[in-house]
Amino acid sequence: MTKKQHVMIQLETIEKNFAENQVIPPLNLSIFEGEFLTLLGPSGCGKTTLLRMIAGLEEPSAGNIYLDGQQVTYLPPYKRDVNMIFQHYALFPHMTVEQNILFGLRMKKVSPTEREKRISQVIALTQLEAYRQRKPRQLSGGQQQRVAIARALVNNPKVLLLDEPLGALDYQLRKSLQIELKSLQRELGLTFIYVTHDQEEALTMSDRIVVMNQGKIEQTGTPHEIYHTPMSQFVAGFIGENNFIKHEDFYISLRPEKINLCEVMFQGESPPPLTDDTSRLTGTITDVVFYGTIDKVFIHLDDSGQTIMAYQYFDDKRRWQAGEKVGLWWNLKDEVRLDR
Amino acid sequence: MKTWRQSLLLSYSLIILAFLYLPIAVLVLYSFNNTRINAVWTGWTIQWYLSLFSNRHVLDAVSNSLIIAFSSTIISTLLGTMAALALHSCRFRWYTAINSLIYMPILIPEIVMGLSLLVLFAQLNIELGKITLVIAHITFCMSFVVIIISARLEGLSKDLEEAAQDLYANSWQTFRYVTLPLIMPGIIAGALISFTLSIDDFVISFFVAGPNSSTLPLYVYALVKRGISPEINALSTIMIIVTIVMVVISQRLQVNGSNKNNVYK
Ligand SMILES: Nc1ncnc2c1ncn2[C@@H]1O[C@H](COP(=O)(O)OP(=O)(O)OP(=O)(O)O)[C@@H](O)[C@H]1O
Ligand SMILES: [Mg+2]
């Protein structure tokens, strides 16, 4: 975020209550033109609600929404230049792929020649040539997802809203569509607001991540910032795996991959340097669990009685087993101090 | 062992079917009987069908029935569709109460419905005739239309309407291009059921028909009072065939519609 960027969407103390129940307390957020912004948070934290307010499908209880500088808070969805991709695609079952994609342009009364030009572009982009005349029910999940993307893209919206667009697909297909979506967004310079509760998806695709918890924004930042310098226990615990070590009135969070294991007695092995930059503890291994590329080693600490988890890689010199005494050390720069 | 059980099951089903359809089969058979006396079979003829079509009273009754059936079908389909849409879109406070009130005319004994309509028309000084028949038929046809279309709307995912709105369709366009096409099989099925019910209705019609507005069932009843004739058998056979065709079409529409679109979730 070095150069000054154009704000595409601005949410100003936006708030949503359903009856007595406050789902989103007043919230501020700016989304820049051309960025891939991800809303990440546990189920029920209000991601969909926030997205629906931007789309106009839900009216905020208070606050303002600006789209490209214009107040759109109470504008109905069909007058907003944003398009949404629904989790279950919401393709019109009685229309062919082509009719589905053309729907928005028809409603906007775009001329037939312009329509033809745009549909051939998006169909080429989403590789749907062969399926033009098919009905949605004759397509696989991944193809349906592509149609949903094409149906939104063809309108050249200022912002594309995606509500867990890949949630219903299997792992392999999700991986390949993630790459397609990301390159599409980058090539066309589109503004994406992407909802997911898959943290890996968020980390690999986003320019910026907004971590939400119970309607509040916990932290906003690049994937790197969110992962390496979480600002709260919630963020530190929600993204990736983490260890928390309690001090008097604050916590230290420490990623399991940053912890090094060593012999307590350092027999035959040169002891790790205990300098001003490192910290060291001892403990007993309670469990070692196989996870494919790594083993997770669970260690019961001698002094505090806490359990710490560390990764063990297969090319590590020493294979640890349950019941062994072990020393742990890490660099102080890898500790993250959390005040909340 | 297995074949023994299967044949037992088969014969059991056949007995049930015979029990259900034997009376109708006999009636259809005797409509082709070459004698006025119902009890004896003498040979094949279609003269009863021919004489039906040259009988002025029969033709009057047929035309009355068709006029009433068409009018009440059109009106009850329109009103029923609108009622179902209204109930679907605004889940207001009295939703459940209103919903059960709409089902009520189906459950109330027909004779009570007929009687109460008759009392009402008398109170309002409305002359009995085609108009009163149409109104009476609408009361029960509409309930069926609402039930059938509500079932379809229930299965309609809200996402679809929201997707349409998101794609620049205003409320009317959303209805016109998304909701309406998706509930269309339900509307047609409702109309066919209404038509069938109206053509077949006897009890309620009996109360609210005027002197010159006899429908087919009423005419058949009047004839029966003078003894069962082969003409009645022929007339009944035609009514049975029309009913069966209608019901089959409407069933196919309902089943097809739900298989074809994944509207039902
Ligand atoms: N129409 C509604 N009426 C009442 N409460 C609602 C309504 N829609 C959502 N909520 C509530 O608002 C909260 C947030 O819901 P929302 O759908 O935004 O969550 P989400 O973050 O999208 O969750 P998920 O990851 O499971 O999709 C939930 O507690 C939900 O029960
Ligand atoms: Mg959601």
C-alpha cells in the first residue's frame, strides 16, 4: 500500500441488527480499487451479512455505504454497479448457460451487438464455449461455478462480491479454481471482496485480509502481517496454528514452526547458542502425531505445566518419541506479544 | 418360494384394482350395449353416443359445464396465484391463520359449503344461475390452486430472486423472468385441477344452480331419477375420460417440473 489508492467502497459506521440481535456493531472499512480483499472469520460472524449490505440485499440499520464516492446505502440492488456470486451459484434453472450470462445485460438494455461482444469475451475467459446451450443441471459443480462467475463478470461491475464461491467444491477443484480466479482478478484489475472461512484460501489469494469475530473487525492487513504479527489472541489462534505462553498480564504467541527441539543434555551435539536473542525451556514429549509433511510434537512444559506444540520435519537429525525429555529454544524475534 | 410370493402379491394387487375399477369398467362396457335394458348384453353399438350428440338438453348441459369450468378455472387460477404469491412474500403476523383459512373450503363437507353458499346468495338476493355456479366453484378451486403453487414457491430458493435483483432486474422483471417461469408448471397444474373439479362437481352445484343452468353432473342426476339408460352410461364414460386425461396431464406437469428444475431443494 505504498502509492495512494482510489477508494472503491467505503463503509462508514455501518451497523446491522436483526430484531434485538446486533449482528454487526458499528464498523468502518475502506476497500481500494483493484484489490483482492478477503473477509475471514468463523461461521456466524457476519461475513455474509456485510457482503449482502454492500450488494443491497440487506439494508443496514445505521451508517453509510459509498460506492466509488457515491452514497448507495439505500439504493436497491438492481441499481448498484456491483455483482454477487452466491455460495450455491443461484443459476436460473430454466435458462441455458448463455441466457444466464446474458441476463444482466438484457436487464440493463445493452445493445445486441455489444452483448454478443461481451459474452464471447467472458465465455472464452471462463472456457465455457462447449456448454453455451446447456441448462445448469447438465453441468458439473465446477462448470456451474464458472457460469456464475461469467454471469457476474460480463456486466463489468465496479466490485465483485464472492460469498464462499468455492465452498461447495472438492479440494482439487477448489485449488485449481483459486488459481483461475486470482489470475482473472489480477489480469482484469477487478476489485474483489471475497468471503471465506478457509484460512489457507485467504492467505494465498488476498492482497488484504479482514479478520472478523462476532461482527467486529479484529485486524486488517496483508496476509503476511496477519500471519506474522497478529494483534490479538483471536487472530493469532484463528490463522494457522499457534502456541500461547502466559505471562503476568499478557500473552506471547509462538508459531510451532519457529520452535526448535534439542537434547536437554546436549550430548555430542553442539548446544544451541543461549544468547540475548534466544529463549529456552524444557519439557516432556506427550505425543507425536503424523501429519504427512510434518510430525506434530506435543510437549508438556516442566515449569508452567502448559502444553506446547512444535513441528518436526522429516529431514531433522533426531526423531523424537513420546516420553522423551526435550529442550526447546527459539529466537526472541519470533515471539509476538499480545495484549488482548 | 420367491415366485410364489410374487404371484400372491400380483393377484392381491389385481383384486384391489378390480375392486376400484370394476364398477367403472361395467359402466363403460354397457355404454356400448345394443339394448335399452341394462342387465343383458346383446352386442356392440355406438348409437347411445350418437343420440347424445343430437340431444339438445345434453348439449346445453355440456355447454353450461364448459362455460362454468372455463370461467371458474381462469378466475380461480388468477386469484389463487396472486394469493399464493402474497402469502409467500409477506410472512406477516396472521400468516398461519390465513393459510389454514385458505385450506378450509377443501375440508368443510361439501354439503355444508353448498348450503351456506345458497343461504348467502338468497340473503344477497342474487338470482341462481351460471354466475352463482361460477362463484361457488371458485371457492373450492382456488384453495387447490393456492396449495399447489405454494408448494412450488416453498421449494423456490430465495437466492434465485436475489440473484436476479443483483443482475439489475427490478421487482417486476424478477417476477416476470424468474419467479413466474419457475412456478409456471404449478400454475398450469392448478388450472387443470380446477377445470376437472369444476366439471365434476355435483353437491355444491346442486345447491346453487338455477333452472336453466344445469351442468352435466346435474343433468345426469336428473336422468337417473327416471331410470338408468345407456345414454347416461355413455355420458358418464365421456366424463371419466376427460377427467383422467386432465389428471394425468396435471400430474405429469407437477412431477416433470420438479425433476427438471432443481427448484425444489
Ligand atoms: N435474516 C436474518 N434474521 C435474523 N438473524 C440473521 C439473519 N441473517 C443472519 N442472521 C444472523 O446473523 C449472524 C451472522 O450471519 P452471517 O450469515 O452473516 O454469518 P457468516 O459469517 O456468513 O457465517 P457462515 O460462515 O456460516 O456463512 C448469525 O448469527 C445469524 O444467525
Ligand atoms: Mg455466510
